[in-house]
Amino acid sequence: MTNNTYNKLEFNTIREMLAEHALCGAARQRCLTLAPDLDETACRRKLDETTRARRILDTGGSPPLTAMADIDEILTLCKAGAMLVPEQITRVGQFLVACKRMQSYLKRAESADEVIASYAASFDTLPALADEIDQCIRGGQVDSRASSALGAIRRKLEQMTAQIQQKLASLVQSHKQWLSDGSAVQRNGRYVLPVRREYKSKVAGAVVDMSGSGGTVFIEPSSVAKLGNEAAVLRMEEENAVRKVLYTLSALIDAHAAPIRTNMQAMETLDFLFAKAKLSAEMDAGPVHLTVDRRLELVSARHPLLPRGAAVPLSLAMDAQTRGIVITGPNTGGKTVALKTVGLLCLMAQCGLHVTAAPESTLCLFSQTLCDVGDGQSISQNLSTFSAHMTTVIDILQKADGESLVLLDELGSGTDPAEGMGIAVAVLEHLRQTGCMLVATTHYPEVKQYAGQAAGFTNARMAFDRETLQPTYRLEVGQAGESCALYIAQRLGLPAPLLQAAEQVAYSGGGVPAERDFAGIRQVGESNSPARHSPGRIQSAIKPKPVDAHAASFGVGDSVAISPGGAHGIVFAAANTQGEVGVQVQGEKRWIPHKRLAIITKAEMLYPPDYDFSVIFDTKANRRARKLLDKGHHIKGNVIHHDTFGAHPK
């Protein structure tokens, strides 16, 4: 399975949500690279671990996990013989404290689940090392109690510092008339007196520094210098004692590196397990049955990324007798969501994650999940879109086998409806022969008919509320979706004669009704308007609207394909105000809704600019009559029948 499949089914989003519940970097990386397992035993074990961790989480609350920041790097430094700084040693101490807390948490959780609680035995809390760190490092510094030598040195240093302060205070008091400031200061690490320049000879000592203006010199009194030198020696001794403590602790940590790494592995594993449990709780998910049999049954399943209150549960079943389901229904009715729900829940279960379905659901293990899923909601589709989908479909056809799950959204869309329908049926039949499990969505009635007749396939539909005229997003297996357009038009008040004519156009196999069938429509027009019109024109209760851009794209002479069925014809008249295009099919002239037409070749590619289309569309009698009229010959009985070429019905 490719990352493209994960993106289309939004499995990468699930992995990112899972990673947000992990604390340590290794566990987060494990979440982000989670992939379906193909081994039945491993899948069951991983799913069982999630269930057990969720049980402990629900009863014992959130576990005291830790991020283990830099512990691995610290152990590597110790192994190289480096001296750790107090902050690094403190992190090791904090980690050992977290291990102790985690061990206590797991022991308390034994009553909820003994298997996960048994991880408590994996921890070695190293109490001696933890106590040593706690005694030696306080407040980010080496404590004076870390060693007797360090304690003695610091006591001497404190005494020496006190003597220096007393001596300086005495000198300030006796020499205050010569000082520019009434207190001693430190310059370059030495204790000095700020003496006005003109009195520098009055104070015995060495000049250490001078002010920027030169008006003040900083003199270290001779009596203080000796004490300062002794203090400097003590500071060096203190630094050496501190380094000795740090080296000793670093070596001690290195000596316990093996159990510390074992603790890290246990903490990482528990971090990952409880991340799965937290995701389960967040989604209100649960375990399901796993099987290697070719059987898939979802009960009250919902898409895990949709809010619980907004998602309409779906149920479906597939087995050896029903290996393919073709879903139909209105746009934005939830077909794509249903498709993604099936694929996403199968991936999650195979990764050991809980799924958002009833516990009696059963999911089969698939060797691969192959999908071509788009949003299905785009307003415009073009050749590049079709090409991209077909590239994916061809790749699926090459990879699919009897252990695959294949998901196809709006199969065959984005091109000529008749050809797209043919491709859809051919692809479905090929996949049926491979024995894979398949869920597909479509709008094509021929595909619904195929699914209703092909062995191992069945139809399903997204239900439509006829009262509210809104989709319900409820999946109904066993029935094909029906077109709701005529019903909606009827509910909105379209007159019955117009509905009858529309139904005849839609289901009579092409063309428009005969003139006699427009009588009812003409009556509707006449009853709504006091004006009288010539008998040859059909009046409509619908206000004329501008010609659709797609309808206007058809020109006289264009070669077109007609759906459904794929019959070919030639345009003999541009679109009328109702969006119908005049098309001649095998000598018969029809007015066909532009949405059922697709251009095969434009007229300019077939005929010269001055081509006389009457040769194609007019009868011989009409052509002869036109020539006589063009020459000015007005002959009795010379009649041109305009209804056969170029006439536009209203």
C-alpha cells in the first residue's frame, strides 16, 4: 500500500492524530509510520493490546508517561567518557522517578488487566543511582553534600569571603575621604576600592583598572590581595571537586546504561500502547472481530474523522457470495464517505487500532488496499482528470488479486458518459474475475444494471428523503439508487404534461416526443397566457432562459456521441432555448438535451469552410426547391419543408 492510498483514505490523518497522544519521540515516530500487518496472529495481538490499554486507561486514568528528553544522547556521551553537566544528570534522575511512578501505576492497574500491568516487571528503578543523583544535584548545581572534600572547600571559601568583606569594610571606613564611591567593588575578579585619581598614592596596593574618564582608579589593597589569592586557590579546588563529582556520576550512569535503556524501551512501548488507547477513547471506538476468511461485515460503522453526532452509521456485509457492492445515489449524498469509511476502518483494524463500528462487526485481513477515490463533488471535469483516474485504475487492475480490497469512486467519470459507462462495466467485470472484494460508486444506470445481474455483485444506494428533498446519508444495501430529478421537479410544481414529456425523453431511448405528444404541454402554455400563437409553435409555462454554455458549444456539422447507448450523430441545428440540440441520427432528426451529448469531432475538422450542409440534411426535393427560389423562379407547388432542416422547436 502506498502513501497515496493512505492520503486518499485519510489514514495519514489518523496516524497524525495517534502521534499527538504520544510523548516520546520514538513512540511518535512509531505512530507516524504505523502500517497494516499481514499476519493474523500479529494483528489480533496488537488489537488485543489496544483493548487492554484502553481498559486500564478507563479505570486508572492517564498513565505517568515521560518524554525521555535527550536520555539516549546522554547515555551515548557517558559511553564516550564525557562528563555530564548537572542539567543532564538531573534529566536521568527525573526519568528514573518517572519509571518508579509508572511501575506503581501498573501495579495498581493489575486488577483491570494483568497483561499490560506485567510491564511493571520490565522497569528497574535503580534506587541507589536515583538517590545518589538526588543527593548530589540540587537546583541544577552540584550540592555541597556531594562529597566531604567539596563541603570542606566551600566552607573555607565562605570563611575567606567573609574575611575579605570585613577587611574591605574597614578600609572603606578609614579611606572614605579619598574614594569616589562609598563601597568596595569587584573588577576583573578582584576586590578593589574606587579611589579618586589624585589620591591614588594614599592607598597601598595595585591598580587593577581605571574608569573611562580616568578620574577614578581601582586599587586592590595589599592587605586584601593576599586573602584574594587564597580565595582564588580555593575556587580552583572547588571546581576540581565539582568535576570529580560530575565524572563520578557520569561513570555511575554509564555503568547502569543497560537497565536504563531497558526502561526506555518499556516506556516507549507503553507510550505507544496508551496512545492507541487514548485515540480509541477520543473517537469512542472499540475492538472488532478479525478474520482471514473472505468476509467483511460492518455494523453501525461511521467515519472516524466525522463528529459522532454528524455521522450517519452504515452497515454492509460482503462474503464469498457477495464480493462487490456498487453504491449509487444523489450528489453530496455520502457515497464517497461510505467508500472511505470501509477502507479506513479496514486499515485501522489491520494496524491494531480500535474502529468506529459496533463490536459485532467483522473485518477481514487484506494483502493490500487499492483505491481511486476523488471528492466526487467537482463542478467541472476534463480530460486530464479522466487521464489521472484511468492511470490509477490501470495500476489497480495490474495489482489486484483475490486478497485485495478495491475501492473505486465515480468509476468512469470525467469523460463521454457512454464511453465512461463502458469502461466502468469492463473494469468491474475484470475485478470480479480476480475475486477481490470491491466497493464502487457510480451514477451510470447501466452500471447499476450490471451490478444487479453479475454474480457476486449487489447494488446499494444512499437514501433520499422524499419529504425534505434532502439526502439522509444512510446506506441501503440490496437496492439500486433511483433518479430523484423527476420526483423533485414534481414536488416543486412542474406541470404534469411537462413531467410526462420529460419522462419520455429520458426513458424512450433518445429523441423528443412526437408533435402529437406536445398537446398537453401546449395546453399548459395556452392556459397561462392570453396570447394566441400559431399552431406550429409549442408554448411552455417555463420562461425562456439563456442558452447554456455547453449547449452553445455544439455547431452545425459537429460529430457527436449520444448517451446512454453511445449512438453517433451529426448536429443539424444549434441549441434552442431549452438547451436541446438538433442531431441527425441515421437519417432521423431529433432534438436531444445537450447534457446527453459529447463532441467527437468539430465540423471544421470534417468539412471545408464553405461546405453546403443541405447535402447532408435536406431532402432532394428541398434542395431542388431552394435552387429554384434562389434563381427567382416562383413555381406553383414549390414548397420547402423547413421542419426537416434547421427548424428550432420552442
